Amino acid sequence: MTGSIVIAGLGPGADDLVTPEVTAALAQATDVVGYIPYVARVAERPGLTLHPSDNRVELDRARHALEMACGGRRVVVVSSGDPGVFAMASAVFEAVEAGPAGWRDLDIRVLPGITAMLAAAARAGAPLGHDFCAINLSDNLKPWALIEKRLRLAAEADFAMAFYNPRSKSRPEGFAKTLDILNDACGDDRPVIFARAVSTPEEMLQIVPLSECTPVMADMRTVVLVGNSTTRLIERRGAPIVYTPRAVAP
Amino acid sequence: MTGSIVIAGLGPGADDLVTPEVTAALAQATDVVGYIPYVARVAERPGLTLHPSDNRVELDRARHALEMACGGRRVVVVSSGDPGVFAMASAVFEAVEAGPAGWRDLDIRVLPGITAMLAAAARAGAPLGHDFCAINLSDNLKPWALIEKRLRLAAEADFAMAFYNPRSKSRPEGFAKTLDILNDACGDDRPVIFARAVSTPEEMLQIVPLSECTPVMADMRTVVLVGNSTTRLIERRGAPIVYTPRAVAP
């Protein structure tokens, strides 16, 4: 039996946002590895072993998955959203590069998923309808100065922005600093979308002008979208539509 | 009968990358509207009218869809990839904002899809595994000077980059200029991925150092991914794995 490792994206939460490709990979798996709440989304069945693990042990989890694949298992590493966007794919490849030579020749595939910013954008309208950037606001693995530099340059480039991991309990101050930088750098009152747990029963969407945003509007389950200078609101019954036009005048 | 309009992403090409949510919306549609090759991906059935239209008539198409929804039809506007990423969602909302007041209160939903850059990144490894940006290189709807400004700022921010619409037959020179700017601004020989028609029978993936890239490597079916300064190649049998590590040293 030849082992394999699939790094699969489960999408933002709803079952009907899981691609059939990922569903098929899970149906053939012998082992599913991942962060506890993501593994909890995979149905148990005979012949499948679930290996949930805690947050912040991504490299250990990746090595465990690679070892099992080397031993002939069909392993699926699950991420929420897309595995290549601030998720498990990079961690697995870091482990491959640092690991035994045999790991490089494993059958390794990455299966894309609906990442949080696209699910959130769809709920709000089309705020990312023009050029945009995605920034992980956690400074666990990079210096805060780099985040700040990227925020200022992204504002200067007039990108719409998507922020992942905006605010954790252990590091609540980064998002407050982010809002200060944006208020300073953007020079206008553009729309900001706080999208929490999109497509789950806990989904919550808030649309707030930049100057009225407060740090507590975000937590680790929130993705934050910031429009560019041309982003518009269409008022109507219920929540407005937020969208960024395709054209920029010369 | 109450009409509705759904703006749905069909993903990059393969059927098993279409979300069940989009499949369900198509099954309930009375009318499907979109660019000819995307409408061609929808199976004909009794009760469903297909309305394929040519490229560059996005606003006309959007108005047609909205008019039919106002008339009580269940309309699905199809895009490839994700409808909110350089696709039909913004065009529909432009039409809504400029159109009759009644269009604002239609039942309008956007259903996300697997956008080309994420499908391409998954094939290559995890090149977008850290902060990144997405830029549409077409200057049909924005001045070239803005594209050039964004490219230089994105390089300064050390974003990995994804380029949509890199090169059209009518405007072949923009991508050549893009490569010149990147060679000048990046100051190193980072990996570039040319991913054409990912997940279709015509799929082709090329991994090329920046200094060896030539404009003809891209066409309108190609998405181009450029690593950041830390992006790495893992050599192995067959194509190397390209990934961007999660950590940046202080």
C-alpha cells in the first residue's frame, strides 16, 4: 500500500461550501489530522482514524501526518477555508523541507477551498471586486513592524484589504494599532466589514465606517475587509450592499 | 412568483471544484446568464434557458439579468472562479446602483467559488502561504500608471502576488512591462508560476525564476503567481514544490 498526504480546505464552515474534490478525498482517507474544531467537522466512519490536535502545534501535526503517509496511510490534513491561505499547507511544506529525503517523494496534493475572505466578501456584496491584498495580523510569526509597513504600503497602493486573525485574546493590541494606522493612512471614511463565522449558525456581519470601528468588533473568528478609496455602499432595505467598482478613472 | 438573482462562481474549470451551493442554485434556476464559455459549462435541461453573451458586455449582461429577475425569473449569473474576484459581481452591483430603485430590493445573493489564484497555488504547493495581493493586469478599466504604482508598492511590501488577465492579444505589452518592473523592484530571482487553465484538460504549470520569465509564457487563461522574498523551492522528482514559509525572522 502506498501512502499519500492530501492537504484539504474545508471552506468557511457550511457543508455546501465543501468542494466535491475534498469530500471525495475525505471518503478515501484512513487518517484525518488537524486542529480540533476542523477535525470535528469530519464524520466518523469505520476505517477512519481522527487525529485532532491543539492550536499552535502546526509543525508537530505536519510531521505526524507525513510519518503516517510514509507508513502507507492515506492521510488528509484539514484546514478551514483554503489550506494555502494562512493555514496548514505552508506548515506541511516546512516540515517536508526540513525532514527526511523520503518525504519529498511522497504523493502530496493540496486541494483548494473557499477561503474566509471570499465567503465574507460574497455576503457583503463585492468589496474585493478590484485589486486587493490579504494580510495576517497575527505577530506570532513575524515582527509587528513588518505588518505595519505592509498596512501603510497597502493603503498607499489603494488596495482593498482582507485581514485574517485580526485579534486574539493574548494579543489584543495589534488590531487597535491597525485601526489607528488605517485611519491615519487612508484619509477617508471607507467601509469596513466585520464578518464573523460566515456560513455557520454563529454568522454575524457588521458594516461600519472606518472612523467608527473599534477593536472589540473583531475576534479570532472574524475576517475584516476594508474597501479601497472607490468602494461604495448601496443603501436598501436591510443591510447595504458593499462593492468596489471595476473601473478607476484615469 | 418572486424573482431572484444569484451571482455564482463556477470555480476554475473542473466539476469537482464547483461547490454544492452553486450546483443547487443552478438546479433551481430558470435562466443562466454569462460569458459564452462559462454558460457552456452549465448542463441544459427543460425549464432552463441559457443566455450566453460575448466578452466585454458585462454591464449589458448584468442589466439583462436584473430585468429578468424583476420579471419573476430565478436568474443565475455565472462567472468562472469566484464572482467577486475580477468577475461579474461588481458589474451587477454597478448596474444595481445605476438602475431603477426596484432593483435594490431584489433577492440578490453572491455565491463564492474557487478563484484561479487559489487553484493555481494549490497545484504549485503554497506560494501564497503568507501575506499576498491580487492585481488585475488589464488596463481596460484603469490607467496603466495605477497598475505600475501598485506593482512597485507590492514589491516594496514584499507581498507574494497573483496576477489576473496578465496578457491579452490586443494589449500584449503590459505583461512585458510588468516583468521589467518586477526585475527592477524585487532585486532577487524569486520563483514565478505560470498556471494555465488549472483543473481543465488544458492545464499547464510552469515554474520559472523571475529573470528567465518572458511575456509569451502568459495568456488570458493564465494566472501568474510571484513569490515573496522568502518563497522557497523544494526540489524532488518531477516539478519542485513552491511554498512561502509562515514565519518571517525579526
